[in-house]
Amino acid sequence: MNHTLLSVEEFASRRQRFADQLPNASVALFPANGEITRSNDTEYPFCQNKNFYYLTGFNEPEALLVMVKDASGNSTSTLFCREKDPLQEVWHGRRTGPEQAQKQYGFDAAYINIEADKRLPEFFESADRVYFCFADQPAFEQQVFNWLTQVKAGAKQGKKAPAQLLDCSAQIAEMRLFKSSAELGIMRKANVLSGLAHQRAMKQSAVGKFEYQIEAEMLHEFTLHGARYPAYGSIVAGADNANILHYTDNQDALIDNSLLLIDAGGELAGYAADITRTFPVNGKFTDPQATIYQLVLDSQLAVIEAIKPGANFAQLTDIAIRVLTEGLVELGILTGDIEQLIEDKACKDYFIHGLGHWLGLDVHDVGDYHIDENRRQLRAFEPGMVMTIEPGLYFPADCLEVEPKWRGIGVRIEDNIVVTEQGYENITVNSPKTIADIEALMAK
């Protein structure tokens, strides 16, 4: 995860904004991720803890950020990280070390991580409250208790342990929900390179190729433009596989006169793109495929046009349900009174997932949706929020209640949208999605 697209000042500003929310006499702790073994003595590619990364930009495992706000309201940030070790670095790669980490990342202090056991109890002695993200790393909670125990052991010497342990997940989530101009710049780039990958997939699609070969084309394009890794496991789902929402086997051959649904995006400087396109393997939609595809596209376009400050996901979902329901009635897939069908959400038999989600450092990014007792997402949109919009219709091959011509068709179309002062900005700009544009690109 290369942080060089964001300035050191951006991360320092985040730490200060978080510190401003802390009460005096507080300590906040943010651990980095560790490496995870894949097989015997090899590891999975390292992915940093997103909250830790958001506040530091530091991309090494086995680190800890400690933020202290003293009784007078002064705040400091301290990093604990791996020490410089020439032998380990020969085998496993270069380490920044505390001295350079302090200089390069703007911390007030930095130490080797084995110093944490000595210094954390000292930090705790002058604090009333300790904050950390409870669900982030369950094992870290035990470490916090160990440090507290050390402080409590000195009670006879007048040492006083913090009285409260508090979860700061909500504060960090709220900060991450609103993207800065620098973050939006990265997300635009992530979308452009991901769009190029979707174009490449369309161009390389051919009957008889395997789903994993198309996935490989996309991974090549991501990397070519600086996205070292995909933002999530790519879904490359041909024919009836498109009706499995999180299909990642990507192992089947592509079939003539079938669709290929690809849900994939690159990760750039930690930020995710999340784009879905559905297109014909042979470059030409059949009439039933085009009919379903256009209906999904019509619903997506109607929803996107309604995005503006003050709108919410519940309202957008109502729009999508109305467009899809009216279209399904026209096709004879749904029957009955349209208003009653809309009220019953009858189209959800075929539109089987949510309309969208927040997007950022995580694909399904953090941030409160303000969900009511009816599971409606009522949070009013504000400028700087980024979301996906991804309606879909799914008719599995064994869906006997629909005509045979619809069976096996699965369509999803997904773009990434920024809420602006005036309305919205669709940052998914170069991934064709009209039938004419897809067929024209694939005919080249």
C-alpha cells in the first residue's frame, strides 16, 4: 500500500482532528496489522489495518500508534515500530526504523516496539480514559489489559490506572466517511485505472477462454497503472455464475451467447475502486439479455440522478424499486397492481442485494447509515461522501417461475459516486456501460 500519493501533512492533520475530539487526560491506541501465514513459512501479501493507516500512512506490520492528550489539552503522537535489523532486512525487506519513521511521518516520538511494554503503563498513569477500536483486533484488547494491570500493580506507590476503556471506532468511522480533496483525487485515479481494466476485459473476452484468464488481464492492467493489488477478490462470473453474488472461483470457461459479470476494482494508495460491468462474451447482447440489461441501467441512471446533499439511501432504493418493478411488470415477470408490487417490494425476488454502500479505504467502507427499525438507511448525504450505486437483476438457471429466455441471466451495473455541493460526481468515467458503447468497444 503506497502512501506517496498523500502528503505527510494529510496524515498529521487527521491525527490532530482526532485528538481535538478527545477529552483531556486521554490515551488512544491504534495497532497495525500483523502478517498472516499463508502456508508454512510464507505470508499473504500484507494489508495494513485501515484505521492505523488512516492516521499514520505507515505501511509496516507490528507497529502501534499512541496518541496522548494531557490534562492541559496538549496532544502528542508516538509510534512504536520494528527496529532496524540488517539480517532481517536481507531476508524480508527493508524496515523504516523509529528514527526515520519519526522524521518521514511527522510523529512527535518513535521507539522500537519492545519499548511499548515499558512506556504504555507510563502513558496510562496520567490518563483517565483509554480509547481503542474494540472490534479492530480482538487480541489487542488483552494487551491493553496487560498494560493496565501493570499500572494497577503500582497502586501502593500512588499510581492510578485509567477508569474507563472506550471504543473510538465511531469517531474514526465518521472521519473516514468524509473524503478530502486529496483522497478524492486518488479515488478518481483508482476508478480510471479500474475502468481501463474493465475495457481490457471486454476486449479480451472470447468464447472458450476461462474466467481466470480474464481476471489475469484485469490484474495486469491494475498493476500496469500503479494499483499493485485488487481492492478485493475479483468476481469474474460467466453465464449462471453471475447469479452467485460473491462468486470468486473464476474457473469456468466462457460460453457463447452468455453474459460475463465482472465486479472488480484496483486499490491505489490504500483506496478502493468498486466497479461492476456485465457484457456479452461474444460482443453482442441477445434480445433477452439486452432487455434485462437496459432495465438495470435505467434504474441505475435514475438513482444516480437523484443523488445530492440531503438525499439518502432509502430514497434511492425507492427509486430503484419503482423503475425495476415497472419494468418487470412490462416484461410479464411480475404481475399485479404496480403500486402494490412496489409496496411489497416484489422485485426483491430478483434484486437480491442492497443498492450501494460507502466506499473508501475499505470496499465496504465504515460510516453510520442511520438505519431505522425497518432497516431503511436514512442518513442524509453530505458533500465528500463516496458511495457505490449497484442495482442488479438475477434469474438463476433453475428459476422456473420465469420464462426460459430469462433464465441464467444475471446483470449488475456499479459505479462510484461522490456527493458534491451541487449534487454528485460520477467518478466511474471510462468504463463503458451503455449497450451501444459496450458492443462498439468489443467490435474493435
